[in-house]
Amino acid sequence: MNHDLAIIRLTIITIIKSHSFILIMLLSCIFAFVIPLTVFDGSNLVDMFQIRITYSLDICTILIFISSIWSGCSIMAGDIESHKIHMLVVKPVSKFRILLNRFLGVFIIHFLFLMIISLIIFLMINASESSLSIPQKAELSKKVFTSRKSYVSRLTGVSKEFFEEFNARTRDATLSESERAETGKKIIYTILSRRGEVKPGKSKTFFFEVVKTIYFDNASFQFIPYIGSPDILERQNRPKTEGVWSLQVNNGKVVNLNEKPETFLSNNEYEMNISLKDLSEEKNIIKLTYHNLDKDKSVFFRITEFPRIQIKNAGFIENYLKCLLIMVLGIVFVSAIGCTLGCIFSLPVAVFVIIAYLLFGSVGNFILSRNEVFLKNDNIQSKIGYNLSKTLLKIITPIQEFQLSEYVSTGMLIENDIIIEIIKKYFLIQFLIISGIGIYVFNKREFGMVVKK
Amino acid sequence: MFQEEDIIISAKNLTKIFKDFWNRPKVKAVNGISFEVNRGEVVGLLGPNGSGKSTTIKIILNLLYPTAGELKIFGENTKDINTKSKIGYLPEETYLYKFLSAEETLNFFGHLFNLSVKEVRKRTDELLEMIGMSYARKRLVGEFSKGMARRIGMAQALINNPELLILDEPTSSLDPIACNEMKNLIKFLKNKKKTVLVSSHLLGDIEEVCDRIIILYEGRIVAEGSLEDLLKIYEKNIITIPRQEGTQTEKLRRYLKEELFIEDFSIDNPNMSLEKYFVKTMEKARGDNSEFAEVKQSDTMAEYLKE
């Protein structure tokens, strides 16, 4: 046990004494203090606070991630190159324990630093909120300093409808793989548009399955109408429509949410408060009905996102802590990557690999999200880019996946499923593979060899 | 004949071939050597640069893996963790953490042997006293001269009270006084039945402290045996007597010539070695200025090493 603590302590001292760590930590502190004080947008208080929270948390965590990966890498590669590793491996400590304790040292110091920085950000945000008026505070506590669970409308029979239509369209046609994918996407788009359409003068009911929480009086629903077509994205000269929303909880009384017909702008986000007092302990069905009073134009909703019901599920602090937990998992992950790269490569090569890793992680998802364009183009370069990205993303983790600051700033509940999903996706396979490679190389490596620098 | 438990290092046909990137053999650094080091022996590894001394030591310490052959330390494989707790190692260059103080360095290495905090503190104090660096205990290793860092390196090699001490060029970077202390320390450890394996270019050092030497050349053992066997000139005798006056010397000369019929002899005053002379001069010069010395000479041995 003593030797474990000694190596962990040595690692922490090594990191604290390194110039790169001091620089990164200074930058983090500056961002944590300065950003909450410098972002001003008098027109929209909610936006201003959301930007403050997102920017401060994102910048500081990215810096901490970079520091973790760099520290792990430089400590391992530095020890090997300077032969200091000789002094450790000749002692009665297994190579695995040396590597593990080095990793733990890197993790612990960055974990502690994340805790300090996140506390500073939290206090700074709270301090800037304290000077606001009571209505402003109330608005923030509803939209920012909260943790709301989102429910989107229930979709049934979509896959059946999809396959019927897909089979009908492709049965007699000879289509290439990319053409089939393109057809499939078009069909899904058509089905979802149809499901989200409220025809002129008609009504459409959206069903939500909701779980009761203690915050039943703190619920709202959000929607974005698209008038005339689901593809209208322009924000200028937007068409208008008139409509009314009504609510029914568990076959209870139907309540009109608008006292008189309301005018809605296309592609504009709306949020309305609702009361959900009559929820039962078991599964609840909420019916939200939109009555389209426009006689000419259909109103469309992108039903995979809107309308959605948001119910407060927990406090801001709980959500903030969950966000920190994901960041801590991120530190575990990047520290392991750093230590592994340091075991395999010399310092300059490791630095190059780290930069490549981080860069690719950042752009890999973007390339994949553009797959539609690539498939449409159907040229060889696009296909290679797409498939290469897909393959590399199986072993490379974009570090931004460990940042959930947007959830915190928009008051969206970070559900446990998200945490479990991250653990399953990155820790059960990628983390084990990366750590396994590090342990294997460290065990097999002959440290007595002359290192070519 | 040594019993099996007294064989500390046993190497049989030990071979190390360095390979290139494509796994093709490049250099045969150690070429099928076999030797044993027994308990309480001080064995010197000699040889020119590239003869395989350091490679052999690195294989013993599991820093390199042998390509062929068998190597046992305390009857165990070199990878065995428990075996490593009996070994002290002073590398050719002192690889220490520059941002740690002398005291922190010894504490760190002490903890690697899972010693209790109290024991580590006690041993650190005694070792710092022994190497004459108690006064610099709080100074950072990065500020030390080569010689001072070497002393700390030696102290860390002794922190676990090792049964086997492996010293790679132990006197490099040391001044003659420190060299002398190092040799005294090796002799002290020898008296305590510790086993010491020394690799050095300085033949004088090896000659003074070693019982046995192994001479390597191009990865092979070219000579091996006790110093007495290898160096003694059995064809000649040396007689050392107190200084005689001129007439007495003449009598002795006549006696050797006329009574013993020896023609080929010489009578002269023996020379002190330069190292001994230097140490003596320094002792004289030290006087009252000892507090300004870079490293203070110490005649004390760490108590726990005496046990």
C-alpha cells in the first residue's frame, strides 16, 4: 500500500511542478472567473445565463482533458526516455501497479482540479444571479436553474408503416445500396411529416407517457410550428397561423390552454406552462391537442422533438453534479489514453498522436453526420472518408462526448440512462481496449534498451 | 563448495541478441555466458566498452529480457517481485527526480519497499548521516553536483538493507574521498555477508574491493576467478620490513646474494597510492572549515546496516 501511495504522490508532485499544468490551470481559473462576468446580453436573460454556464464549463473541462492526456503521456514517456523508470521497475512493485498508480495520480490531481473549478463556476453563476430581480430569478429557476425531464409524443406503428412503404417502392426496382438508403430516408421523412401535420381547420392529438414527480406544478410544454411546409427554416417574413392548444390528463377534464385563439409564427419556439396535479403514481397518459384554426395552411411539428412536455425532475445541483460525474468519467478516459500513448511512443510521437486523436475526435462525428451528402455524391473519396471515419470512431472517442454542459445550462435533466450509455459505449469496449494495450506494452517493453530520442 | 541457498545469482548460457525493427538479429551483446555469484562475495564485472557488462546487469535486474539461457536470482526468476525487495541497485547514471529533496527522494524509495513510515524516516536519517549529507536534506536533488547526486543514488540503493547490491560504475563522478568512502562501504557490506556485484572501468577500485572478477569481451567471459588466483605472481616474493639504515641494507643485500644466491632483487621504499595520499592531505586541510565543505566526510555507517 505504501508503494502505491508513494507513486501516486510522486505523480501528483510531478504534474503540479510541470509548467504545462500550471499554464493550463491558470487559464482554467481565468476562464472560470472571467467568463461569468463578461458575457452580457441584456435582451435575453435566459440565453445569457445559458451561455455563461456552457462556455465556462466547456472551456475549463476541455483544458482539464487536454492537461490529463498530456500529463499521462509526458509522465510515462518522460520516465522511459530519461531512464527514471529503471529506478521504479527494479523495486518490488509490479509493472502493472506502476502504470496503475501513475494513472491514478494523473486522474486524482485533475479530478481535484475539476472539483475546484466547477465550484468556482457554480459560485460565480450564483453570485451573478443574486443581483437580479425576483421575476428574473423566477424565470431563471424555471428555465436554467432546474432539471427538467423531456417527454416527446408517443410514436406507434412507424416501423410497420415504413417497411410497407419501403417494400412497395423497392420491390420492382433495381437500386444500389446508396439509392436504397436514400429511399429509406425519404420514406421516414415523409411518414414523420405526415404524423406531425395538422391539416387546415382540423385538430391533432399528441400522446405523452409521463411519470409523476414531486414537482407536478412545475411543468411546461414547448413546440415549434412550421406553417405550410415542414421545411420552412427562414426567420424573415415568416408565415403566421392561428390555433389553440388543449390538454387532457388521464381521461380527465379537457382544459383549454389558450383563452382565445393565439397567433403563432412559423419556426418560432413557444413554451407554455401547464399544471399536472392529477397525475397518478403509475403510468400517466397526457393528451395535447392542437386545433388548427387556419383554413388554408397545414401546421407541421417535428414530432421527434416537438411538441415536448418538460417536467421538473430534480434540482439544478443534482443535474450539475451529474454533469460533473460525466466529466470525471471523461478524465478517467483521457488519463488512460495519455498513459497508454506514453507507454507506446516517445514523447514527440505521442504528442503528435494526441493532437491527431483530439482533432479526429472533433471532426469525426461531423464527417459522419454529413453522410447523407456523401452518399448522395456517391464518389469514391466521399465513401472512403465516410467509412474511414466510421471505423476510426470505433477506437477514437470524441472528448466532447463527455461534456453535457448544454443539458445543465438549458435545465434538461441528465438522465441516468445517458450516464449508463456513456459507460457502456466508451468504457466497456474502448476504455478496456486502450487500457489493455497500455498494460500489455508496459509489461512487454524492455526498459533497459537505449531510447532513440 | 557453496550450497544452493548460498547461490545468489546463477546464469547459464545467458544470451542477449538485440534485434532491429524487422526482428533481424543485429548485435549479440551477451553470448552464452555462465557464472555464479555466491552469498557474501564481492564480484567485479570487468571489460571494455561494449563487452556486455551493462547488458548483463540489466538482464539481472529484468530491465532487459534474455534471448536465451537461464538466469536465477535467489533461486527465482528475475521477474519475481519478492526477489526485487532483496536487491539494491545503483545505476551508471543517477536517475533521480530533480524536484524532490534529498530527504523526499530517500523517503520515496523507502516507501517503494513497503517499509513503515517510521522505519523509512529512521533509515533516511541514518543514510543521510552516513553519506555526509544531513545538512542538505532539504535541498532539491536538481541543485546537487554529480557527486552529491551519486551519494543520494547510493543511499537509495541501501534503503532496503539489500542482500544483493548491484553497482554500475559506483565511483564515477565521485571525488577521491568519496571513492574511498564508497570502497570502505563495499568492504563494510562484505563483512556483513552482503553480496555485491560491481561493474567498473576503474581497475584499481575493483582490485581493492573484489574477491572475484569476471572479465567480459564481446559478450563472452574471457577470464574468471578470485583476484588471488588471477593476480598473484607465484614466481616472486615480497618482504616488507621497517626502514633500515645504510649498513643494514648493505648487510641484507649481501645476505641475499651470498647466502641465498639471489641475483635478481631490489630493495626500495614502497610508494603510497595517490588516492591514499590525496585523502590524507584533504583530512589535514579540512581543519576548521568543515562547515563550508560541499559534502561532509562521514565515518559513520547506518545503524540498520550493521544489524
